[in-house]
Amino acid sequence: MNRSSSRFVVRGAKLPAALLLALGVGGASAACGSPPEDQPAPLEGPSLVSGTSFERYGLLVIPRDGGVAEFRSIESPSTVRWTGRLSLGSVTAAHSLGSAAVLRRGRQLSLYTTSPVEAETPLPDVPAEARWIPSPAGGAFVSGDRILAVTLTSTEEVTTDGAVHWAAPAAGDRVVALVEGADGAELAVWEAGASRPAATRAVGTRGPVALAGWGRTVVAASGDGRGLTEWSIPGLEPAEGAEIGGAPSALAISPSQHRVFAASVDRPRFTVIDRYDWQEVGSSRLDAPLETLRPGMTGDRLVAWDGSNAWSARAGEAGLDAVPGEWRADLPLALPGGAVLVSAESGLGLLRPDGGVAAVEGPADAWWLPFRWGRRLPVASAAVVPEDTLEDAEEALDALADSVPPGPRIGLLTVGRVGRTSDGSPALLDDLAPAPLPELPGGFYAVALSSRQAAALGQMRELLDGSGYSTHVLRRMDEAGDMWHRLLVGPYETLSDAEGAALELRRERGIDAWIHEEGDQAMRRGP
């Protein structure tokens, strides 16, 4: 892709404001870089999603020939936890965006959401031959010289003079692609809405490529064809890398962004690499080179395809186990605990770690997508409230329980006996302190409400959670020794992203939000 002769046209489109409000505007809080010396093992399985409730993770089942969608348990795929009411019609393909799905009917695309309301929103059309490339930030449809990058909150269309080998939406509404330029294959990065790439870099590979670092880096074959190199976004500067004994035939990044899975084509080999120090964790020889690597939703297992057979591997190991059934765009799918959802002639099955297969009750011809429920699913509520408000609190919790998908029952937990101080505020009589709140991830937050009463945050938190926002409660003591509770929305990667969320809360909700940076003590002085 030559800067002087190539022509680029980019059309960026934001999704409607009402849909943005329904989905929420989120940002990744993790980052790549050198870990501390006492770096813990990568999170996998339920521990990867702790703090949000494992009950929010499951499988979205989309009928191919028309009907309603279902949300099923990720641990027990036969269990239906939610059934939609919207008739979806015939769907030729379905792709997961995490907490939403892209539905395809020939050239027509739509964004399907389940909460806070079930809805379909039209997306730009794509050519009939366009292929879908999934990535951690969303995905992209690629056909010839055209890219349609799709995320939960926006779409970006890019057209170049060269054939596109690979593309993905990156952090900051950018688009990154591997394009056949005038002098060979090049990586290119476009800023949102820009007509020309912000950076290009000649590379000695036409794939595979993987997006890493929460959309901030790209991993591709190294120039010598013997290993991997990580490139920064948007500058496309080379960073770390590792040798794998040959050119990669397939690449994938774990959901925690901690592991790189690489299969070599020159010497059939499967390698697991720690992305933070680029050291090999393990490797094994293969009978045939792998063409596709598909990580599971919670990171403890992945599945692979060599063109003839499917395989399964644990995330931190390199040994492969045979997987029965056919290979589809959605199945087999690695589930927590080492199980794999498979499609065979007899129907759907759950391949257990011991090699046994249990039948799964469900439509085998539907699309089975890893899915995260778009709003928080409370499991239990712990609060300290005055005696004369217990009945009101129980009624509020009952109402909240009716508004979320089936799952663990929401309950009220009272800690100790509750009385009142001289100023009328509640006080514990049994010298029991409230249970500690989970540690907040680092990043920027929009503060929606601050109150000395934790119960006062409940209604607003319910409304924001129901609109798809990620909310947290921060408890702090002021200079006078009084306890305050802040309702936070976030975290966001940058200050500008958090300010955008605060502006949206003020404009759409009338909430006079301000900004809190976790870890910045100067911003904790006021209530």
C-alpha cells in the first residue's frame, strides 16, 4: 500500500444514541507491558470473570430458520435461562460481539441486543462473499478491498486499492488491517473517520494476524519467518516477539490477553507463549499443521482445526485431544471446566474432560454463540439499613429480581442489629463492620451519585445496570470520619472516554456526574 498512489475512503458511523444508551459506552481497563516480578498465573475459567457474576456468561442460541433466541447456561447448555419474544426470521450467519450479536441475512446485517430491551438495529450491507474475522474488540467483514469493522457502539467502513488479507476494529474506534500494497503486504491503521491511514508498515507476511493488548497491539509473523512480532497501535512500532520454529499457520490470543497460541506450518507444532515476557510456556509436535485456533470464552481451553480433524487443548498446555463431530463457524466451542460443546450426526453433545460425551437438549441447526448478558445480574445484596426500612428494601429487591434473567435468587442480608445514632443515621449495635467491597480495577470512572447511605444508591444503580452500564460502588471515609458511598460507572481506558460517559449521563439522564481516577488520592477528598 503506497502512500503516494493508494486511495483510501473511510466512512465512520456511530450507532443510534438510544442504542448506545442501551449498550453502554465501555472501555478496556487492562494493558499490555512488563508484569511485576511476582506476576500471578493468568486468570482462567470462572476466576477470569469474577466481580461480574459468572451467571452473566452463557450461550446465545439463534435459530437459523426463524424463531426466537434463547440464553442458555454456559455450564449446562441444556438449561434455558431466558427466551426472547422477538421473531428473528431466517438467519444465514450469526457472530458474537460479547454482549450483542451480528445477524446476517445474505448481504443484510443487523445488530441484535437482548437487554435492556430486545431489539434489532440495521447495519451497513456487505457483499455476499464477505467473510467475518472475529477479534477481541468486535469483528470485521472483509471482501476484496472493503472492510466493515463492527463493535458494540460503532461501525467503520474502509476501502483501499489493495486486497485486504485481515482486518479488525482496534482501541479508540480505529481500524487495523493487513493489506496487499504496491510493494507487498503492509499493516495499516486508520483513525476513526480518517480518509488515509495514520501509519503503515511493510511486513513479510500475509497472515495470520491476531489483535492483542485489548486492541492496542497486533501480533504477526516476524520478518525472518521463524517467529512472532508484536506491533503497537497506532504507531506500528515493533515491540516484543518470540521464536516458534517456523512461520505461523494459525494465531489466537486468550481472553485474558495473557497467552499467545501459535501453530507453525514449516514444522507442524503447537506453541503456547506468555505474552508479557514472550517466553514459551509449552509446545508439542503435530501430525498436521493447524489452520484455525478458537479460544474458549473464559480462557481455560481452546479448540483447533487442521483441515480434517478438530482438537482441544488446555490454555496453559500444548497437548491436544481429539474432538468428535463436525467443524462449523460456531462449533465446537470450549466451555469452562474443560468441556467442549460439539455438533455430531446424532445432535449436540458435551465432550467431558474424561472423554465421555453427554447429549445436549437443544436445536443442533441453530447458531450457538458465546454471550455475556448486557447488564449486571446480581446474585446477592449485602446492606446495613435502619430497622424501619427493611420492608422497603425487601420490596425493592423483589422488584429487581423480577427484572433480570433467571438465576440465583436476589436476597437481603442484614449484618448485626441496626439502631440509630443521635443524628439519626444508622449504626451497628453488634460492632460488626460492613463486608468489604471488591477492589476496583484501575482506570477512570464517571461518578453518578455520592451518598452516606448505601441504600440510596440502589435505585439509580438498578436503572444504570438495566441500561447496560457497568457500575461499581466505592466506599470511603472523609476527613470527619463519616462513611460515604460513590456509585461509579466504568472503568474507562482514558480520561476523555470517562468524560464522554459523564456527558452522556448529564445529557440523557440529568445526572451531574464527575470524574474519579482510581488510585489518584487527590480525587478522593470530596464526598
